[in-house]
Amino acid sequence: MLPGILIITLFLIGFLLIRRKGERPPVFSGIVLMATGGLLLLFSMPIVVRPLIGTIENQNKQVADSTLATTDSYILLGGGVSGHSLSEASQVRALELVRCYRKHPAPVILCGGAVYPGQLAEADIAMKTLQELGIPAEHLVTEGASKTSLENLENAREICDRMNWENPVLVTSALHMPRSLLSAQKAGLNVTPAPCGYISEVTNVTLDFFLPDARTLSCFRNWVWEVLGLMFYSIIY
């Protein structure tokens, strides 16, 4: 259901409950529904959500070409799959990896295992995709046993130690980067961040920024997840 339709439905039901006649009208329930609709409206508007996302994304800037020249390897974190293909987030990360690789070719560690039984490991899907984009197989190393970012980086560290790679560049979504850097620190990896897929960038504010949409609501959910993750990581790490 589209956020706009759901928001209108919540407001309408809430209003009818408040106006309902009787000895004990469900005023409180009506207020709760209308408040829920108000919050849903707020957090599905790009003009509200994008600045929130920017508080995390803007902690790391796009990696400079001069920095890439000093790297001896890349680590590509998984962002999920869709069937036998990379998810949208993973595709954005893969394209950033290709951009960096073309600037300075170096071996690539592909992280990501199978989340569900019978599912292909994301690292294997990423390997096929990156080969199609021009990166030779001899420069691709798969790590297909991990299911979390921390496991990604712990396994990547073992590969780096085995191959004597000391200056890896970490490629992942800008929103995911701060938590990934904490995971890298926990795993004992000293990495250079190469964030990508910035959602908070705004070049021109239009009417659409004030209208609710499902994609923005999903971005808000991801922002909440990252905020909670950073809070949790800061406590246990």
C-alpha cells in the first residue's frame, strides 16, 4: 500500500473515532491513529529524511584518486541479492568498485555468503558480475562464508594476512560505512573508506521532496537500523 493512501486512511479512521458519539467514544484510539499517520507522513517525506541520512553519510567523503594509488587491495562488502542477481545496493557498490579498480587495479576481496539455505553466495554472484564488467578473474578473491558485516571483515582480514595486503580500500554504501569502519576496527583491519550510493545528496529541491513515497520510508527504516547499529557497536566495541 502506498504511504499516501495509508496515511489518509489512518487520519480518516482516527478522525471518525474521535468524532464518534457515545458515552465512551474511543478518543484515545483516534488520537493514536492520527499521530501514527502524522509520523508516517513525516518520515516518508524526502525533505525530512534526506537530512537525517546525511548525518551518517557525510561522515565519510568519496575516496580521492591519489589515495587509490597507494592501495594494494579492495574489499567489497555485500549488500544483498535478488534471486541470482545483486540487489540494487550491491550493484551500486559493485559499480563503485569498478570505478576505483579502473583508476588503480588491485586484487579484490568479495564478501558475502548465502543468507538462506539453497541460496547462492553473494560473493559468487558478485564475482560473475564484476567479470562481466571487465575485472579479470585472477584479481577476484571470494569470501562466501560470512553473513554479517563483522564476519565479512574478519574473513577479509584473514585473506589480507595470508596475502600480505596491508592497505585495503573498503567499498560499501555511504550509509553503511560508519558501522563498517567500526567492524573493521573490531576485526583488526586498517582500511581506507570508499563510500558510495549517497542518498542525502540534493541538487534541486522540488515539489516531490514534500510528498510521501515508499522509497523514502524504506530509506528512513535503513537510517534507523544504522543508528541503532552504531549505538550497539559503540557499546560492545
